[in-house]
Amino acid sequence: MERNNRSTKMMIGLGVVLLVLLGRLFYVQIINESYKTDADNNSMTREIIYPPRGVIYDRNGLLLVGNRISYDIMVTPRQVSDLDTLALASILDTTADFIRDRMAYYKKFRTRIGWQTLTFLKQIDANVYMRFAEEEFRFPGFKGQVRTMREYPFNAGGNLLGYTSEVSPEYLAEHPEYRAGDFYGRTGLEAAREKELRGKKGWHIYQRDSRGRTKNAYRDGEFDVEAEPGSDVVATIDARLQQYGQRLMNGKKGSLVAIEPSTGEILTMVSSPGIDVSVLAEFGKHYEELSRDKNKPLYNRAVSASYPPGSVFKLVNGLVGLEEGVLQPWMQYPCNMGYVYTSSGRKLGCHAHRSPLNLEDAVMMSCNGYFCYVFKNLLENPKYANTEEAYNHWREMVMSFGFGRPLGSDFPSELSGNVPSSDYYNRYYRKGRWRFQTIISLSIGQGEILTTPLQIANLAAIMANRGYYYIPHVVKASEGVEIDPKYYEKQYTMVDPSHFPKVIPGMWKAVNAIGEGGTANVGHVPGLDICGKTGTAQNPHGKDNSVFICFAPMDNPKIAVAAYIENAGFGASWACPIATLLVERYLNGEISAGRQDLERRVLNTKLIR
Amino acid sequence: MEDRSLDRGLKKTVDWRLIVLYLLIMLFGWINIYAAVRSGEPASIFDLHFNCGKQALWMAGALVLATLVLFVVNPYFWESIAKPAYGVVMLLLIMVIFLSSNVKGSHSWFELGPVKFQPAELSKITTSLMLASIMSRPGFKMGNLRDFFTAAAIVLLPMLIIVAESETGSALVYTGFIFVLYREGLSGWWPALLGIAILLFVVTLKFSWWVSVIMVVVFAGVYLLYALRRVGSLRIRRRVIWLTVLGVVAGVALVLATDFFFNKVLKDYQRERIEVVLGIKEDLRGVGYNVHQSLIAIGSGGLFGKGYLQGTQTTFGFVPEQSTDFIFCTVGEEWGFVGCLFVIVLYGLLIFWLVQDAERSRTAFTRIYGYCVAACFFMHLVINLGMTLGLMPVIGIPLPLFSYGGSSLWAFTTLLFIFIALDRQEKKYF
């Protein structure tokens, strides 16, 4: 059996070769200790180089978020040996007890920590750091780490910018690319653009001399990897306008959002009460206090709060009516302090004004009765088989204005608001058991409909553009930062642009037709041609919410604004002054003499305690 | 129509042991690739910006390929295309020298848009098919000079072209075919002489030329005594003496040529790599850096390793070519000796069962092809692990099915599954 014999010989050979490999492995991994010591950092040390995080500019190049240097002490517990606790404590300006506590903690969790390097002391004084750097060789396992921290040279946009914080264990579990001690953007712009702002970590390899003291670049840095700095982000925010908006909103609860209609760029986004930028850099220290505040300053109302839009929603109903052909600009409807909608005489109230009104004047005076007729005609449109079908068409058109769904902004935690589906009413009232009268509140933007301030600001932009919008966003494209092409696309509503000019004169008159009963005369600024619509939305928790949207100038608008102030009464009392002051400041750069009293009143009034 | 009653089921015909090993090696490789590229911070193991994610795609492709080879392509097809395929691939190998882009000094990659592939990978398959085809012809005898030269030429041709592509490492794999020839009747002297030549080369470089010369003389003396005692006939005795003298002259010539070969023929980096592995030069910074870092990574793993994704050496990219040629470092560091043992056992079993199936085969083509496959796996395993463990000079070839790389993974998949298909075909009918 010559052949089998050869096969066997070769298999024995295979066995021998594999045993040689295993023997070598056994030697390298188990018998020979020198490789382990090498790995334990004896001759070479690696220093992680943190890239400077990208900075954030406003639309005019003003620095909103910058960096400053911070010094940390890091520790790799597995490498710590012969620790002179007292000496380390005195060098680092801390107590021996603190160090002993930390070491005990590391020991307790040693299996979980493994070979990881942890942050031992954060943000120590530069002098302390220099002192430590000289003596570092005495404390194996400890090393200094220089990194950058956030700095905020201009006081604007606390909630908008968001904050960075050290990664949490939960976040680490989901993002293995981070390591303990890294910082990441938690909220706002910092979170939205984490990927670009972050950059890439690098490392330097150093060699120590026999006394472990001086460090030389290993092989002249041939194996070093330089950190890649994060990309700078340019926000669409106008920092000065943002700051002014924050001052206007000071002491009020609500949101103020301004959009450039021709681009969808968000110029200002205030959520009040909000976070002051001075707490952002060391957010961890303030977190407890802020999260307990009953006014919820951490909560960004502009995108995450949903409210009934109130009368500003009449614009939408009017436009849908025009599109569906159930409304014509010349149509007049009577209104005597309201609209009676049940045989028993139940009435949806309105304020005193002349009657009957056409569409333009109904918008100007914000007549409730008029829009009840409009909504009735929409839902009882003979084109459709029943109310439900008519409602579904109405809902679809409303949603095309960006309501009832997230707009798709690049800002995190945007809510969708709510435009109830017919299923909802079918469940609530049973199928076929609800009619126009049942949901009459929707005529005037009350009831189940909920919108975010960003969505109603977007409505202002749609009015300004006469029928389309760009998805509102807070980041401009710049070097190293791309934005989704969807932000460059016009989003048309389902209402034909030709209908918008039939409504806009009413908005112009609301602000500028002094003495004719317009609801927003307080917002009149000579020469600016602001077009606006007030709203007063019922709030189950106290006083009504004051709402106002506007854009200006009427032709070729530069800015569209929405102000939503909780528990502040009529739209004209607070939201209108605040929004129009912002517009005036943006377009004119200053407040005219005739409106400075108004400005003073707004700046100085605190509606919340 | 086939007679279904004789058609045996999949369970009995396909050698599932090989397929299980194949999957285990590939999957274990994949999760180690993820560990190796982790410092680049991929979003997940499927992140296509990183090798781990790309490997997932390659693996999916490999499985499709394996299915096609196993169930769709008629196994007889391979035998029928052995010659044309061999010819085409030899042409590709030559073309790539002139048409390829220069990747780290070698001209072995074809680039077609985003797709890159190395014809050298294909040539392992076609050479194996060709060798099996020629050597399984009725009447083929290794002892016949003409047949011997034909077989040798089939192996040497791609080998030489690949050397010309400056891919000396890949060429070295082809020396493994000597085991196939040996199995088919090549005199045991050939592998032995090859071994002696390598030994002399190493000894000459490591110690001195005269140590080698003494070794040659001692070898010759021992052989002479052994041979002369066995044969009685004067005529054969005389031949043995002549042969011995010839051997000594050749041996001494080899020793004296070593110096020339080493200093003049080899390129600088090749010379340095050999010097480092022989310990002639302690160069922890230059060429030795890779191997030293590799050993530190493996050594620091200890018995049980640091745990998956817990490696410190491999993660920060201190070991170069982390997910390709040096992937075994990650195993060593994170899974320890136990993990390495596991991997080696997987390969050991794969090669052993391949040879076992080959031996059991009733057709010469399947048997010879099976040996070729086993030899390719064996050579890759030994060269790759030898390099990572500092036993061999740095030769950049992948750990088969384990290292990152689409063209290598697909080539080895095809290589292996052609054998499984051949083996199945044969077991299908009694």
C-alpha cells in the first residue's frame, strides 16, 4: 500500500507543522512574559490625540461656539503599580482619600474596565497639569490628556446649540466607535451635526528612555496618525436676531421662530424659558437643577411642544376652501357674535364686528363665524359622498402644509403635531355618527388639531411664498458639511398658488388698515408692509395662548415669523408685538421711535414667575 | 433521465463537515475583522465604509457562489474547461503585469472601476484543475520523464509569472503542489531536497558558509553509508557514489550561491525581512516593526485573551494590515491561546478531511484536485501564521476564508466548493 502510506506520512507531517505553530503560540502567549510587558506600555506609549471639535458660526460668520483647551488626567487601572498616593495627591491638588476611593472603585470593577483608560480628573488647572507632566513617569498608569472644551463667545441660542457631554454607558453600548471619556453632542445643533463636528481621533506613539522619563516620537512619528479636526458648521441662525428674540421672550413661556421664506433657513429659534449659553460648557454641573425647574428650560418648545394653532389656522381653511371651490373671495357670510350650529341654539362665539364680511375682511378681523361657514361647506361638499370622505380630503390638503407630520428639519427631536384622522373620529363617535357640527372647532384651529411653533412658522413662510415652502433647517452647507438636497426643493402645498393672493390682502389689512377693525394693528410698522394673522388659542391650563404669524414685506418677503406665547391672552396682546418687533429689528436694524414704548413694555414684562 | 432510485440524498452525498468548517472559519474571521477595524469607528459590523461591512457583502456573494458551484454547475464542467481556463488565466497573469496599477510595488491587481481583483487568486483554481486533468489521464506516470516535466511545467509556469509580478509571496504557495506530485508518485527525494536546500540557505545566512559545507558533507556521508550497506551490485554502488559526489558538489555550489542570491537577486525589503526572521538583524523599528507588534499583540492575549473587542494592541492600528494579512493577531490578542488553538484546529480538520475525502475518491481527477485544494489551504495557513508568529519572513498572503478581501474569499470558496461538488457527484451513485 505505497499510496496510502504516502498519504499517512503527509498527514503526520501536517500534524507536526500544526504542532510547531501551536508550540510557538504557546511560547509567545503563555511562557514568554516579555511580550506582555511590551504591551504593558514599557517602551512605547500611545497618546490619543483628540481632534478639536468643529466650531459653529452664525449665518454672518459670527462665532457662536468655539473651543478652549482643557487638561485631564487619565488612568489605565491595569497599569497602575507602586502608587505613591500621597505624592500624587499633592501634585494634583487633591486628597489622598479621593485617590484611594477611585482606586478601590477601579479594583471593584476591574473585570469590566479591563485595559480601558478612564478619566481620573477632569479639567484641572493648567499649572497643576504642567507640574504633573514633569512627574508623570513616577506614576505608571497615569497620564495627562489635553483636549478641547466648548466655549460660547456670544450669548445666543442655548437650546438651539445644545450641549456636549461625556458619553454615557448606554450611549457607548450603542455606539462602539466611542470610548469612555469621549464627548459627544447631546442636543440641538451639537447633536444634529455630531458626525461632522466630531472629527477623527489620532494617536502619537512615544518611546521612553531607560528611566521612563523623556519621550521621543517613535520612529520620528512614522506610525503616528494625526487627528482630523472636526468640520466647522455654519448655522442659518442670525445670532444677533436670535439674541434679540431671546430678550423679547424673556419672562414669557413659549416660542419664537423666524424663517427666511426664500430658503427655509431658520433665522431665529427661541424656546423660552431656555438655557443660557453660560451653563452649556459644563452642563453636567447644572443638569440636575435645570431638569427640576418647573418651567422646563431643557425642553425645546419650538419643535417639541404641540399646541392648537388657533385662528392662524383660518388661513389654511380659507385656502382649502378656495381650492375646493366651495369658497370665493366675494362670498359674504353673516356673523352676529358667533355661529349657531345646533337647533338648540349652541353657538361658537365671535367678537363684535360689522356683518356680513367677505373673505378678505374675515381674515382681517378673524371672524369665527365666517370660517365656520367655510368649514361647513368643505365638509358638506356635494362632491363627496359623505362627511368622512370630505374630511379625508380636507385632512390631506392640510397635511400638505406640513401639519400633522414632522417637517423633516435637520434639528433633532422634532414632533409631528396632530391632525386627527377620520379613524380617530370613527372610534370616538362611531362611524357615520359625526358631522361638521361635531368637529366645528377645527374651523378656527381649536379642538384636536395640534401644531408645533415650527410648523406655524412654516405656515407663515408658505403664505410669504404664496404656496410653497422649503423644509426649515438650521445648518447651511459649508466646507466638509453637506446638507440634504431636500432642503433645496420647493415643497408645494395642494392649494394652487393662484389662491394665495386672495387671502394675503386680509393679512395685510389685519396689521396695516388702522381703524378698520384689523386684529393686529399693534404690529403696524410704517413702510414695512407686514402681513399677519393673530390667533388666540384656548389653553385648558389657564389663560389663552397668544399666537401670531406674519411675514414681511408683502412683496418679496425676507422673513416669516411665528410667535406662540402660552397663557398670554389675545394674539394681539403679546405674540403680535413680539413677532413684529423681531421683524422690524431684522429688516430695519432698529426699532422706530414710535414703537420704542412697545418694545420697552415687551422687554420688561415678566408673564411667568 | 437519471434513475432516481439510485440518486442518494443531499445528506449523504454532500460532505457537510467541510461546509460547517467553511462557515465557521468565515464567520469567525468576519467578527475578528470587525474587531480589527473598530478603531476606525464603524457604525456597526455592517457599516459599508469599513472592511467588516464590505466583508459581509463579500460573504453573501461567496455563499451565492458556493450554492452555484455546488448545485447548479455540472461538476463535469470543471474537468472539461481545465485546459482553456488554465490558458486564459495564464494570459491574464501576463497581462496584469503590463496593465495593472502599482499596488505597494507589485503589479498583480486588475482594476475595473471600483472592482479590484488578482488573477493570481484565480490561477490557484485553474492550476489545480489543470494538474488534476493532466495527471488523471490514463497512462500518466510520475516516473515517466515526459509526464514529470509536464506536471512540473504546469506548476512552474504560473509561479514564474507571479514572481515577475513582484508577488513572490503568492508564488511561494505553489511550492505546495509538490505534495500533490509526491502523492501521485514523485520520488520522496524531491521534497527532501527542497527541504535540505531551504535548511542550507538558512544555516548559511544565520551561521556561516562553512557550517553548511560541513553539513553537506555529513549528509552525503550518512547517505553513502546507508545506501552502500543496502545495495550489493557493483554497478549500482558506483552509481550511488557518483550521485553522492554530485550531491556534494551541488550542495556546496548552493551554499556558495546563497550569498550571491541573497545579496544580488533578492530585493532590499525581501532581504531585510529574511534577516529579521533569522534574527540576524534586530530591527524593531523598520521591517521588524510589523512582526514585533504582531507578537506583542498575540503575546499579550495570554491563555484566554482579553475578550472580544477588548484588544488594545490591534485596535489602535499598531499592527499593520490589521484586517487582511495580520488578522490572526486579533485572534491572538482577544481570544488568547484557546482561540488560536480553535482556529488552527478548524484548519487542521479542514485539510485532514479534504485529504480523507480525496483518498476515498474513486476517480483520479477528484483525488488529485482534492490534494491540490488541501495543499493551497496548507501553504496559506503555514505561511500566514508563520509570518504572524515571526517564524517566517513577512510574506503578505491572506489567511484563507478568514482575512478581509473579496477576491481571496471568492477564490477559496470556489476552490473548495468545486471539490465538494466533485465529491458529491461521485457519492451520488453507487
